[in-house]
Amino acid sequence: MTSAGNTIDDEDTFKILIATDIHLGYLEKDAIRGNDTFVTFDEIMKQAMQNEVDFVLLGGDLFHDNKPSRKTMHCCIEVMRKYCMGDRPIIFEILSDQAVNFSHSKFPWVNYLDTNLNISIPVFSVHGNHDDPTGTDGLCAIDLLSCAGLINHFGRSRSVEKLEISPVLLQKGNTRIALYGIGSVPDERLYRMFINNQVTMLRPREDEDGWFNLFVIHQNRSKHGATNYIPEQFLDDFLDLVVWGHEHECKIAPVRNEQQLFYVTQPGSSVITSLSPGEAVKKHIGLLRVKGKKMNLQKIPLQTIRQFFIQDVTLSEHPDLFRPEQPNVMLKVMAFCQEKVEEMLEEAERQRLGNPLTPEKPLIRLRVDYSGGFEVFNTMRFSQKFVDQVANPKDILHFIRHRESKDNIKEECMDFEALLSRPTSEVLQLRVEDLVKEYFQTAEKVCILYMCVEDADQSLVNIPLKRDRYQRFIQQFRDSKRNTAEEDEEVQEAIIRAKAHRDHRDSVRDDDLNLSDEPADIAVESDEESVCLCLCSVHLQNTNLKEVCIYVCK
Amino acid sequence: MTSAGNTIDDEDTFKILIATDIHLGYLEKDAIRGNDTFVTFDEIMKQAMQNEVDFVLLGGDLFHDNKPSRKTMHCCIEVMRKYCMGDRPIIFEILSDQAVNFSHSKFPWVNYLDTNLNISIPVFSVHGNHDDPTGTDGLCAIDLLSCAGLINHFGRSRSVEKLEISPVLLQKGNTRIALYGIGSVPDERLYRMFINNQVTMLRPREDEDGWFNLFVIHQNRSKHGATNYIPEQFLDDFLDLVVWGHEHECKIAPVRNEQQLFYVTQPGSSVITSLSPGEAVKKHIGLLRVKGKKMNLQKIPLQTIRQFFIQDVTLSEHPDLFRPEQPNVMLKVMAFCQEKVEEMLEEAERQRLGNPLTPEKPLIRLRVDYSGGFEVFNTMRFSQKFVDQVANPKDILHFIRHRESKDNIKEECMDFEALLSRPTSEVLQLRVEDLVKEYFQTAEKVCILYMCVEDADQSLVNIPLKRDRYQRFIQQFRDSKRNTAEEDEEVQEAIIRAKAHRDHRDSVRDDDLNLSDEPADIAVESDEESVCLCLCSVHLQNTNLKEVCIYVCK
């Protein structure tokens, strides 16, 4: 019996290994990184075994491809058979109706109760967006594992109209866990289902408050457009802990949602699938202990993750080193970039020395802001110097341009400029209809303006729009509004008008106001040429701030 | 304990269910036939369970596609988990080194000895040409099953240069089986390996003659070209029974090879994959009993096979009904064909009444020889009458032309005619070189003439050729030679000359003569426009006949 944190591993304590977004098979054909996902999956399952967990809980995207390659499937089966089968007894019970929990399965019961399988570590998983069910049979990759008795696939729904989530009820000693899950659903659809009160989480009849309510979800947590994510506030407040899959940044330390009074843990992916800052965060899995209604989450750093160093440089911030007008500026810039990469490589080497499991070649990304008259250079030739040292020689450098003045398109977006030139108070008193009318009077017809009060599906006016044109507008608009408590009254008026718009809805939920009033932020979809604007009144929750804001969504 | 045939199911009797070419997933997207393979696989495994066999032996092509669909894989896993797992004890031992037998597996031991799996019916299988290993990892579809512990994949070789087949040694009571297997290898390659003495079947050291030697092979058994099949004579004569996969016609009753003194059983496919006469033969699987060196093979008719009726009609044989010159001949022919199809449908209906497991709609094929001036008609319109009655409404009719005189191309092939016009004895005394020389003097350059003595890979002269032109030639040539014992001397001469051609070979095996002297026949690849001729001297084994013959190969 071991102890960790405040929790003793006694007969009442569930020990659960949580991980998500393992993305088996990601870049499997890459000569350097091809085996990364398999190696790390092995590490994760080995941790489960060594920590003698009661079960493993996965948050989706076990596989990277919807149709994993034979090699990927083979590696997965191998690892699961190796670590999940054995003689260690399983000392927790399942109390719920398994035929309901696993109704989609040909073997609708947990694998560890199958007398033909000697399971030592049951794995429970929802599916993610990468490995979601497809085709007329509605099968997904983990259904093959499920059929083979290697995984317990839960959180599936047969309906696309409504979700009724029946928890898997587990008991160990005196601790009881109600395990809820929703396999990945397109965010917009699930958002709508929540809004329309079509998501129901069933509660155990007996001793409703005696359960630790654990919920696994695989959706956007950060806002990618107005309705293209799931606000935490949508989730029932009886929950105790939400394990949030899909988001790749490791934010595994549970964060308390002060309104809903549950905690959210976001384990993050166990493989770096994009060379962005979020993936540079040290990756962990979690060892969750639950005793009664108390929990403790111990972070376990993953040892086999390929190192990833990312650094941003802005060329114009180094006038002492080079200026655009200098004759040999490009060579100087190259030398500067090379130095930065070498610094990262040295740091990687230093850190790797302490850990023999770390793959040899790190991922390196140098983002070079060349704004201000600098020119890009041939990244291929630059990369050749590092071809034997880094895992991503082809894309070490990334040239970006920030804060470029957009003088050349100024005249095209003058309609927005005109809006902005008014006093903020005047903008807020405009009705959305007025805004649209005014917009149409000047705008060309190549953009989309979404106006919505609550969800983008109703009462919308669409006007095509190019993205370059709104960013400054929005930023200025937000800057003018942020933290200006004195304008609260005006905002309040806008909200009241906004509410009037949704009064026509038939079945307004009691908590509608809460739902619409979640924290607002502007999410800009990258790489999208055409986008939508959502004009929306918002109340910043957990603060006294309120603002009217224009949303940009995909 | 039950009895069947002459064999009592006692503790010394192995009971083995044999089947092959199940082709899971064949036509899986067909609305009518899509589930046929799954249903029949279920039937086969159910038979294994009901007959309480010791194990199932499959001869390859369990899957139709090298990369089976998710549905196919799911169905397969489901059936295997359903029937192969359970508490019935397994009462035979494995005596061989499993790490050798299953060296390619991540779990190199038979599944029924894995303490984590409760296997009631082990399945042993080689792979076929449809589900053979591919890719850098050399994995095949059944390796996924093997990794999941559902199948024992044997008969794999890591080398493409030579095969050393180490048998799986099994013992039940006093009966001992040495189970040999070769997963599918391209026929030409395996042929060459046999010829070059690169195939070795290892024998158990202990009591070499005390074993029942069972061999599973998945290759062409019928000749598709000179070296594009495996002659039975290639196989070691210590074998007792050969289970021959790949060939789809059910010839399951063991046939004794009088030279090698073993038996061959050809279970045939369990699904109709082509509408040819071979597939119309009633399909069976086998219940093989082995006690000591004795065996008994009980045929088990499959109940779920879709009915298939095929009939040939030759329009010119019915001058009383229609003649080509009649004005409304096409309508009469259509009515005639319709009648034939209806007869088959009625017969199908009658037969189906006795068996509730038979799928409702039969496969119907009417082959219409329209030679003699008849014209084809629109088969689509014809088929519409039967769209609700047959499983293959799109291709009921097949128009063929037989025995057409090829007057219009006569001058092009006069070189062959000229050859034929000579006395046979003269032909036989020609050297192949002479034939080629003569051929070139007259022939156009659009054909291929292969001359080979033993295998088609050496000393060849290629001349393009169209297939229409050689058939009569070959037939006449053969007719003139067949069973003419009086010409033995001339044939002998030809053989001697032929042998001279191969004398340059470096490593002549002791049994080369036997190998090259296997029975000869002319195999004509259908649907091939361009083919090759092989001029070859052949000795008909097990007879006193010898002949010089022209081979046609692809």
C-alpha cells in the first residue's frame, strides 16, 4: 500500500489512470517520429500497471486516423494485451446495467467480467473526433478493441437528436463513482443540443448525492467560434470532476469552475501533433484517487515524449544586429536564427541527459517575425545544417508577419471604420438590425455578418466578409469596452435588447440566462479566408464585467 | 462420445474442422449478398463448436481483402470470440517449440495456452493470397487476430529465398500430428523454390514415422501456366494428408496421389466468388478425424450457401426453335432464355424449401453460345424480369462464342497451319530452334512464342501472339500425339534433345527429371488477349505416355 498526496491507497480508494489523445499512428511513416505514439502508449499502460490502478480512463482519440493502419492497430492490441491482461484481481464492482452502458457492443458487458478474458486493468474510453464511428454500421476503431475484449467503449449514443447519458456505476469499498461520458460529437451540434435541453445526465436513483460524479468529454474547450465549443457552464453542476479530452495542451491540474462547483482536468495529448506553444507544455498523465467524494490527482510526467522547443523572435527588435536596408542583412539574420536554434538544441541536450527514455532528436520551432521590411530566406538550406540533430528538419523555421499596417485595404473596410469612429455608447445603443442595415448600405457583398444573441442558428443575417477587415475593428471595439465598469448601464441595456430577441423561443430553459452569459472571448479561426461575425451581448461570469462584443466564428 | 464413419471419437482421436477460402467481406457492400460471408463463417464456427472439434484448420483467405473493412474485421472478431472462447477443455498438447512455430508473433505461443485467454477451440490458419502479409512490417489481417489471441497464424516464413517448414507438433492421447503449412507465396516463386530444392520440411526427431503428417497449402493446384501452380509431386511423400486451399471448387473427398502416396483434400471456398461451374458444386467443410496414422474425413454440407445454378445453351443447337435468318429471332431467343432461367429458379425454389438457412435469392447464370450468326440482345432489359428473384440481376446472362471459324484471320496464322500440315513425326524431329526460325520466316511480329524446356525463365525466344490463333493448332497437335504409344521413340528423342538444353544448369537436383516430368496439360488463361506458348517435352508420370507438347501460359 502506497500513499500519495493526502490519499491513502486503501480498500475504499479508486485509483484511476487518466490520459487522452494518444493519437496512435500519428506520423507513423515518419522515419524519425514514426514510433513515438506507440512508445508513449506503452509507457502510459506500463504506468497503469506499475501503479496498480483499478482502471484506465481515456478521453478519446486513442487513434489518430479514423481507419488506423494495420501496424497501428497491431501495436495497440499488443500493448493492451500485454498490460491489461493478467492475474491481478479487480476489486471494484459495476452496479449499473451493463446492457445499457454498452448497448452498442456485441458483448455488452465490461471486459473484466467476461469469464473468458483474464483482465487485470480494464480500460474505459469514449471515442474522439479522430476515431469516431463512421459508415452504415456506425463502427469506430475502438469498437474493434471492444469486440476483442480489450477496451470498454462507453459514452456512445445512437441518437443524433438527443443524448441521455446513463452512467457506468462503479463501487470500490465505500466509494462509488458514477462515470459519465460523451464520445465526440461535432461541437456545433452538441452546443445546440445543450442549448435545446437535449442533453440529459441520468442520476442513480439510490443515494443520489453519495456518488463521485466523473465525466469524460471530448470537445473543444477553448472557443473556436460562438457555438463551436462546449462552455463548461453547459455541464451539470452535480459533477465532481470533468476529464476534458481533445484539447492538446496539458492542463492536468484540476481547475475549479467556481460557478458550477466542479473541477476540470485537461490531461492533454501524449504526442506533439502541432509545433505550437500549447504542445510545448510538459506532458503528463494523471493518477486520480477517489475516496468517497474526495479526490486527488497526481501528475505523472511522461518520459518518452519527444522534446519540443519553440521560440519566437522579432527581427525588428534587434536593430543593433541587423536592419532591413543593410546589404548582407539576410546572412546576418540567418546566423542569428542559427544561433537561436543551436541554443535550443543545447538546452534539449542538457535536459535529455537526465532521462534515458527521451527520444534523441528534439522538435525545434523558431518563429521569425520578419515584419518591418525584412525578407524571408530559403528555409530548406537553413534546415540542412540541423538535419541530423532535429526530428523536424523540414520545418524548423516559421516566418510570420505581425502588426503589419493594412493601408492597402483600408478603403475596403471603411464601413467598419465608420462604425468605430462613433462613440462607443452610440454603438451599444444601436440595434443589431440597425447595424446590419447600415452595413449593407456601404458594404460590398463578399462577407458574412452573423448576428446572434445566443446561438448562431437563429435570426441571422449573413453578409460575406474577408477576415483582414474585421480584426482591427474588433480589437478596437474590445479595447474601448474592456474593463470600463462605468458603461455597465449601457451594456445592460444591450443585454435587455438581446434578451428580447430570444423571447420568441418556445422552450426557454430556466438557466438560459446563465448559458448565454458565459465568459466571452474572441476566437479567430486561423487559415480561414471567410469567417462570420457574431454580434452578441455578453456577461463576463465570475467577474463584474459585462460587455457587448462582436464574435468572430468560422 | 459420438461415432461417425469408421472412427470412434475416443481420447486418441483428433477431431479437426477443416475449411478454407471463407473470403470474409466478399461483396460486403452488395445489398443482397453483403452478409453472405459473415453468415457462413458463423455457420462454420458453429459447426466447430457443435462437433466439439479439437481445433479448426483454415487454408487461407479468411479475408477477401488484404485490408478488410472495419465491418469485416468486426464481424470476424465477433464470431471468433463467440465460438472459440469458452470453458470446454482442450485435451491435446503441443510438443513443438512454439517460439519457432509462431516466431513472427508478438505472443509466440498457441492461444489456448495463454492463461489470460479461455480458448475452447483453437483456430490454426495459414494466410492466403488475399490476406497475405504486406508492407514494411510484414503484417497481414490475420496477424491482428493473432495478436488479439483469436487465431494461431502458422506457416509463415521470413525468407523469400528458402522455406524451412517446422511443423506444429500436436499430441492427443496416442495420436500425434505434425502440422505443416505454407502461407500463400506467389506460385511462380514457390515453384522455383521447389525446383531449386529450397523448400525443406523438417521432421520430428523422435519416432519420425509415428506422426500423422498434415500439410496445409494455399496455391494454384490446377495449372495456370507452366510454372504458375504447384504440382502435387513437389510435395514430400512422407505427408499423409494435404489440405489444399485457394482452389474454390469443393473437392473435399480426399484423393489419393498414387505416386506420392498421400491424400489431397480440397475443401473449396465457402462463398461463391465467380459464376463459374466450379463454384456451382455443392459446398462443404470437412470434419477430419485422425487416430494414429488413420484418418477419416466427414463431409459437412454448408447450409447457408447461396444457391447457384449455371446452365449452358447453344443457340445453333435448336434449329427447330429459331434460326438466325428469321425476322423475329431475337424475341424467340429471349423467350427461350427466359424459360431456361425460370426453370433454374423453379429448381432453386424446390431445393430451398428443404432448408430454411438457404438465402432466399439464388445466383443464376445462363451462358448463351450465340455462334452461328445469332446476335446478342440487351441483357439489362432481360434481367429486369428477375430483379426480385435472383441475387445477381445484373449479370444473369453471359453471351459467349464458341467454335467460330476464324476464316478472316486464317492468312495471319498460316505459319501454324503449315506446321500442322506436316506429319507429326516430322514435327517432333524438329528442334525448337528450327521451329522458331521457321516461324520467324513467315510470322508477323505481334505474338510471343515461348520455348522452354523446364521452366519458362530460361532460354526463351519471345514472339508476340494473339490467342485466337493457337488454340486449334495446339488442339490438333495434341490430338495427333495423345495416346500414340507407337511414337514413343520419337518422343524420347525430343526429350533427350530437351534435356540437352538444360544441361548447362549449375545445380541439377537428383530428382530434376521427376520434377520436370510431371503430368502435362494445356492450361489456357481465360480473358487474356496475349499469351505465351511454351514448347516443352514432357513425360506423363504414372503412365507410359510421353508427349511433346506446346504449353500455353499467361
